[in-house]
Amino acid sequence: MLHVDVVKQLGEFSLEASFESEGRVTGLFGASGAGKTSLISMIAGLLRPDRGIISIDGETLDDTAKSIHVPTWRRRIGYVFQDARLFPHLDVTQNLDYGRRMNRLADDPAQRKRVTELLDIGHLLDRRPGKLSGGERQRVALGRALLAKPRLLLLDEPLGSLDEERRAEILPYLVRLRDEARVPMVYVSHDPAELRQLATQIVLLKNGRVTSVGGVKVLTG
């Protein structure tokens, strides 16, 4: 269960968002400038709410009334950005291992094998990011996030920088991730077709306000 009830002023833009989600993939949908990235940045702990509460499975991550703010590195939340953000000087194996090492997790070869098979990246392990396609880089970024064993995965328009062909290539992996990885996700997008394929619950955001929460039918409402 993800519970969010926050207020944040960002210059002239105000964000006031409240929702709860138990879905495997919560689709955060809205036009550019609706506040989607600011909202997941608060869930990740990268941005502090001015007022409000964020909790996961009953554990409070932010509660401004009680001066609670759990730092990002202690939240066990994976974050996949639009541009993958792989380390160019490291090969795929080293990039995949980065999150695990930063979180001081024991090596888990069985988990690494499961993730590389799930995302079909086993043949890429000795390559550096500069030798990968955009879709391959995003699959490696997903793998890196999963190997840090997050309890929640945030995906900020992970297909936004890809062309139509690469989007069609990676969407099946995201569906497989939803069905097999058993890690709840918050998936940010302004593309209703993506969310219809992937999301189990939709949070509709407009001008910094949640206007609707429900199944994918809210995308046509």
C-alpha cells in the first residue's frame, strides 16, 4: 500500500496530491507540467513535501507534522529515469551491480540470473553503455534498479526518449516485469496507450491536483 497526501510549492506552481494505491502498477498520468516528476521525487525522498505524509506498507517515510523524513538511501525505492543514467565507464555487469553494492547487499547470483533472463540482457554483460541501443540501456537501468531489491520501483517516463520502434521493443519487458518481478511500480507517462497496456490503477494529475483515481477506464473519462 502506497499512501500519499502532500502539498508542495515550487515557485508559482503548487502541487496538492492525495491518493492510495495497492496496484501492481500505478500509472501516474498527466500532461507535461502536471507535477508528475515532482510527485515521484517526493516519494523517492529527493524532494521534501512542505506539508503532508508519505508511507509504504504502513511505514512512514515523510510526516511533516512529526518532522519525519527518511533519507532517499534508506527508503529501498528504485528509480528509473527517462535517460537511463548508466555509468559510461562501466560495463553492463558493473552497472547492474552498482545498486546492490551501494546498498551493501550480499551478492545474489540467482537473483542476478533471474533479472538478466527476465530482461534478456545476458548477452550484453561485457558491453559499455555507448555500445547499447536506447532500449537496451533502459533494460539495463531496470535491471540495476531491481538488483538493489527495492520494495517499490518508480519509472519516470522510461520510454519518453525512445522512438516508436524502441518503445514497442521494451513494452513487453515492462509487462513481464509487472507480471513476474512482484515489485510494485509507479509508472509516470503522458501516453494513455502505454498505460492501458501496463497499469493496473491510474492516478490522473492535472495542474498539480489529482482529478481521478481508478482503473484504466479513467483515461477515457
